[in-house]
Amino acid sequence: MDDTAEFGDESYEAAQAELDRLLNDPEVRFDPKRVWALLAALTEHDVPAAPPAAE
């Protein structure tokens, strides 16, 4: 999965599932770089861009 890709509903859910596995499945090797990349991508999807500052 591309860390900078925009998510559709299915890929967003897949990213959430992957993050859940990385954090909670004891048989999956913990990969902090991948966890942070997923968190950043999911947060970018969840948080709308700030409106431009008024001058």
C-alpha cells in the first residue's frame, strides 16, 4: 500500500485492519515505521484540510 495514497472506503478499512494487526497480533512483527505511516495516512483522511488563513 502506498503511504501517500488517498483512501477509498475499502482501502481505508484495509489500512485500519492492517494497523490493528500490527498493534494487536502477537504473531505479527511490530514495524514502527509502518505504524506511523498508517497513522499519518489515516489521520490525513480523517482530518479535513484547514481553510486558508484570512489576510
